Amino acid sequence: MNQAEFESALLTVWRQSLVENSPSVTVAGKTFPVRSVTKHKLKEIYFRFEGHKIRGSEPYPDTESRLSAKVREGSKVMQFVERGYYVAVVRDGKVFNLLKMLADHD
């Protein structure tokens, strides 16, 4: 997977869903619906990128995590999961690519 294109796709999903409040996002020419889930109306998107099925979701603001604290402070945050593993976070337009960070430490 091309890391630059992957990060660009994550930014696109984050921007279209959280900044532009679009009812759908377009990634690599394909459109995917944005759903509101839970009583908090948190946004969630299932999309495909280069054959990988990825879920983007807003973190719950009521938990004790650092990401939730950022949400409570007003940051726009989305977590990305593939096959049950967190692969990236986008916070206020900055990508934290967890896979790349792990690879850089090997």
C-alpha cells in the first residue's frame, strides 16, 4: 500500500465527513455513505482503499482516552481501523499513521 496515497485517502474521509459534514465520502472514485451511530450521533464510514476494508469513526467523547479529551476540547478526530487494528488517526487535519510509526521503529 502506498503510504502517501493512504494518508491522502484518510484525510479525504476525515475532511468530507467531519469538516464538510457530507452525507457520503468519495475515495478513489468510489462513494461511501457516512452513518451516524450511537446516541452521540458519532460518524462512521466503511470504505475500501486498494482492496483494504477500513472503518473510520469518531471516538466517544465520554471516555478517559487522550483522543476523547481532544474531542471534548473541540478537535475534529477520526480513528481508522482495519481488521480490528487501529491503523491511523486524523486529528485536526494531521495524520498519525500508526502503521508507519511502527515500521519506523523496527
